[in-house]
Amino acid sequence: MKYQLGSVTRIGNRKENQDSYDSFSNDEALVMVIADGLGGHKGGLLASKAVIRSVASAFKKEHGLIDNPAGFLQKVVLDSHDEINQVGARSRPPIQPRTTAVICLIQAGLAWWVHVGDSRLYLFRQGESFFRTRDHSRMEELMQDGSLTTQQALTHPERHRITRCLGGPEAIKSISISKAVPLQMGDIILLCTDGLWGAMRNQRILELVNGYHVDDMVNHLASEAETLSMPHTDNITIMLMRWLSTSQKPTAILKNQTRKNRKNPTPARNSPKLKGEVSDAVGTLKAIFDEYEKELK
């Protein structure tokens, strides 16, 4: 695998940076993760760090290609939720820390992702904004039903009210994991907290991810977000990957994964599976994204 990876985090004008982030890789796979601890609950940083630990622990057990990407991502989400609650229960006095999260797995020229809350993943292709995750938030619901425009969303009083998170007494009822998305040379995948997208329009983000080295991209993005949101700058965390090539044909990997998944299906608890024939997974990206977004409703 060939790619460039850059990341940055800024505290803004907050007293504490409750964002956590990291990436993990071997010769065949890369996992990127960002978590944004909820400031309205005690222990936001504890929660976001618990997500990173859960991802690190799960990835450490993998060697080379991950046989069941969807199952891996589901396990990480469920393990993170449990770990956060355990951390809260061990605190004195007990607390209920919570966090958002976005996690992306890349291997064999394919990408899978999962998110909870309003931390986002963007896919940029050929100088255009190709896809972004749909926030689990009240603001996103209003935008989707036409009650709110993108411009109005920037200043809406409920723009930070999320409808899903990791941690807390509620069980995770639904986990929406993307289908396998084939990557093209030059594709850019951007993970970020709301400290970035809450400060600038998507078009401006697109402008700043073109024509720079990845380290320059993330720093330009963070600096402009800080400037635009002053004096109320939130924590800002960004991770950006530019895809340069693939060492294996996605079709071969998907055939292998489909065969193994049929023999070893993912356990219950809203188990996601790689569904359909290989042609469904490597065919029209619009169909992939449409199906993914239906699961978010």
C-alpha cells in the first residue's frame, strides 16, 4: 500500500483538548480513528481515549489483511462503548463519559468506515467532494427533511446536539457500516471533529485539500478553522490520507472475504455482513452510498 498520512489537533480556546486520534497499520491494512469527547458530560477525554485503546487492541490481534472488515469495525464500536462505561464505573465518584467517533479501515485498495455522532469522514475525488458521512444529529435531521439549509446550519442553536454517541446507559441499537468502497489514485479521505466542519463550509474544506502536501493540508485547515471560529474555537482534530496506489486487485480480496464471511459469519448484535456478489461491491459507487445512507435513516 502506498499513501500519505497527515494529522493535527488543536485545543482552540478550550481549557482541555478532549479529542483523541491515532492510526494503526501493517503491510496490508491501515486504520484511522478520531474521537471527540462530549464536553457536556464529565470524562470526555477518558471516553475518547477509550476508543483509541479499543481500536489499538483490536488491530493488534490482526495480521495482514483483516478477514471481515465490517465485523472488525462493529467489534471496535461495541468494545469502545463497553470500555467507556467501564472507565466511568471505575471513577470515583462514578461518571458517564461519552464520545463521538469515526473510524476508517483501508486495505487492498478498498475503504470501509463507521461513525457515531457528528465526527465526520469526507471522500474527495478528482478535485470534487465525493461523499461525506451523515451526522447523527438533530441538525442533520432538519437538513435532510428540508427544514434547514446548509447556511442556516452553521448558526443553528442545535447544531451540536447529537442523537447517537458511545458511552452512557443506552445500548447501541444500530451500527451503520459502509460497504467496501474502491479507492482511486489520488483519492483523499479526511476524518475530522466538528471543530473543523462547524467553522467552515464544505466548499472551503474542498479548496484547502487540493494542491498541498498532506501535512500542509491539515495545518491549513486547522488554522483557518481556528481563525473563523474565534473567540469560541472548539477542539479541532483532523486526519487526512491521500491514496497513491494499491498492491492487490480489490476483486480478488472481496472474493476471499465473501467466501470467509459465509463460513464464519459475524456474531449477532446487529451483525453487519459483506452482502451480495463481488460485482455489487466494486460496481457503481452511487449504489453503495445510497444503500449506506438508507441504513442511517
